[in-house]
Amino acid sequence: MNTKKSKTKKVAFLGIMAALALSLSFLESLIPPLPGLPPGAKPGFSNVVTMFLASSFGIGDAFFITVLKAVFAGITRGTTAMFMSAAGGFLSTLAACILLRSKKFNSGYIGIGIICAVCHNIGQLIAACIISGTWALITGYGPLLMLFAVVTGFVTGTTLRLVLPALEKTINRT
């Protein structure tokens, strides 16, 4: 009975995390293009949820949220958005899972946030090249995306570091 109860609590918590990730993703889609930023660039706050799940629950749950976010992007913004979300999300989630489990990597959540944001943008850049059929995007658009990834990765890593104690406290209560 205790195992069944803990599984139920985990499913409920993952449902809350999924709702949070989708809500953040939707809210980010409402941000208008800002002058000086790459077109379509968003802060990536929903990636905080993915990084948290990668560190606290494991690769399966983190990838579940990544797939869910990609499907949500497809439903709300179309096939191209789904492909872009999946490409960036899978690479970023894989990086988060590897780095958060690594004993040798010790640059903290900010470093992980930056690396995950860079991986996310690399995945999306590759997807954009495939969709558009032009690999010139890598040299023309890539450097600006990488610079933006450092900024957004710093923000998401800092956010995770700040909210992690509260999230871990919530997990330990359940």
C-alpha cells in the first residue's frame, strides 16, 4: 500500500510539473519579438522544470516533459514549432541529465543552465537548417543564438538554484 501511495504522489507531482512547464511555455509564446534579440528567442523558463526533473527524478521523467512540451507546441503553434521544440528540447534534456548526474562536472546550476541553453539553441538551429534547407543559418544566425543562450542559460540556472530548495521541500513532504 505504501508503494502504491508513493507512486500516486509521484504521478500527481509530475502532473503539477507538467502543468507548470506547459504554462510557462505558453506564457513565453506570448512574448512579442524584442528588438536586438534573435527572432523567436524566448527565455526558456519551462526548461527550469526539465532541469529540475532531470536532477530529482531522472531521465525518463525529464524526457516525458520534453515530449509533452513539443506536442503542446505542435498543437498550439504548428508542426514547425513542434519540430523546433523537440530538437532543442531533446538535446538540452540529454545535456541536463548527463551534467546533473556527472560527478566530474562541478560548475553548478548556472553552468548547467548555460550549457543546456546552448544545446537547446544548437538543436533548434539544426532543425531550422533542415526545415529551411540552408546551412548558412549556422554561421549567420548561430553566433547571436549562442550569445543569447549564455544570457538565458544564466537566468534559467539562477532560477533553478533559487527555487530548488522549495521544490525539494515539496518533494520531501509528499
